[in-house]
Amino acid sequence: MSTGPGLESLVDQTISVITNDGQNIVGVLKGFDQATNIILDESHERVYSTKEGVQQLVLGLYIIRGDNISVVGELDEDLDSSLDLSKLRAHPLKPVVH
């Protein structure tokens, strides 16, 4: 996995990370290293359910190991803030199988 200029341009931006074990963690990217270990601030995990709305578990300052990251994406904060997560229903994310 190449970190290239991609992650560098996202420092101090809100990003969404999907981990290999199916977690969706949202937070402000504060730093990363050559192994793609990343540091998020003001982070929370979004837990999806088909029965209840999306639960958000506050994590605060959080480090994710690079070998546990599947996808990193920039979050559109305007669009995200307009969503009513309490009404959103979805199946929990499944672990990534390599």
C-alpha cells in the first residue's frame, strides 16, 4: 500500500476509515507513518444496525495500525452533517477476507 501524496493531503481533514475487521471509524487525521499507521483525533466509531439507527461510540484520540486498514476516504462534512444517523439502517460491515 502506498501512502504517497494521498494521505498527506488529508492531514487535519475529517476522514472515514474502514478496518479489516469491519469497523467504521471517523475522525480528524493528525498524522501517519510509512507503515500507514494513522492517528485520528476527535474520533468515533459508527456501529450500523438493521434494527436501530447508527450508534456512535466516542473514541477520542485513536491510533489505527496500518495493517488493519482496508479503506481510507475523505468525508464530506456538509453532507455528513445533513444525515440523520438515527434513521439510517444498514447491516454491520463484515470483516475483509484476504
